[in-house]
Amino acid sequence: MTAAAPSSPASNRCYKYYDLLMAAFVTVLLCANLIGASKVCQVGGYTFGAGVLFFPISYLFGDVLTEVYGYARARKVVWSGFAALLFASFMSWTVLAMPPAPGWPHQAAFETVFANTPRIALASLIAYFCGEFCNSYVLAKMKIQTKGRFLWMRTIGSTIVGEGVDSLVFYPLAFLRAPGWTDQQVMAVLVGNYFVKVAWEAVATPLTYRIVNFLKRAEREDYFDTHTDFTPFSLEA
């Protein structure tokens, strides 16, 4: 692989694919939280939330961003996703609050699908704030400790921590005592989704390797967070 540029805490380089990864991350985050999060599925006796099919992609992006571009640039992407999710929540609340036109029959359907969106969005923001930053922090620190070796160990290990924190925060805040949900369902979905997310990340490891290696060559970057301020409350990259 072509040698990467040395890491620098003051680097202001321009990258070819960073903006595209940011857009993809925000898209996945919005869709996973607004489309799939509310539906409970059961396949072969296994209960899980539909959003789990796509939500782990956001953690894959988080791993790739931290591994290639560093924690600070990954943090900037996460905050972009939060802002997009906040706007989507506000928009859904506004649309539902507006009185429907006489004879328009779909208000109840919209309320069924999007009525929980503000609660889900708030839970997602808090959970993702905790989970994704734990994920990026663990990956960045493990990269330093392993001197850049064992990528699979970093991606899976950070996911075990990040998704664990995310799940423990998100599901109780979003669905506990919500209409149509029992406490048993919330716990079943929490546990079921957690194991699916971790397994998803493990299965995606070959793809993660391909993406990371491609980006490191294309961007000539392999960032080590040796001088990084790991506070989540910053937009500096």
C-alpha cells in the first residue's frame, strides 16, 4: 500500500472522499432512525427492530472515518448527522401539527408512522452521542496501542462497546412504556438487536478492510490520534 501522509494535529488537508462519506453517513442515520426504528419484526422466532438491518452501516462508516481520517474528523461527521436528525424531527412534528385539508384521509396513517418520531429522535441523539463517541474513542485508542495492526480487532471491539452503550440508552428511552410496546418487547428487541449489530459488523469485516485500504491509498492518509483532544464537544478537525 502507498505510504500514508504522517498524522498532524493541525492538518487542514482536502480529501477526495470525505464529503461523500459524510453524506452517506447522514443518509443512513436518518433512514435507520425514521423509517425502520419503530417496526418490530420476527423471523424464525427471533424478535428484532427493522432498523437493525441498516443502522449498523452508520457504525461501519464511523469506524472507517476514525481509522482513515482520525477521531476529530469523525466527530465532525457525527455532529452533522445529529443536526440532520434534529431537523427531520422538527419537520415531522410541524407536518403532523398542521391541520389536514377537508377530505384528506391519511392524517391517521401519518400519525401512526411518525407520531413517535420526536421521542425516537431524542433517544437516538442521546444514544448515538454516547455510543458513537465511545466507538470512535475505543477504535482510535486501540489503533495507537496496536500500532495500526489488527484492524478487525479494532472495528469489532469498538462496535461491542459502542453498540452496547447505544442499545442500553436508545431502546428504553425510545420505547419503554410507549403505546404498543411491552417491557418484555423492549428488552427482547434491545438484546436481539445488539447481537445482530455486533454480528453484522463482524460479517462486514472483509468489506471494511477493502474500503479502508482503498481510502488510505486514495487519500494518502492513515491518521493516528496521538495528539487528539477527545472531547465530543467540538467541531474542530
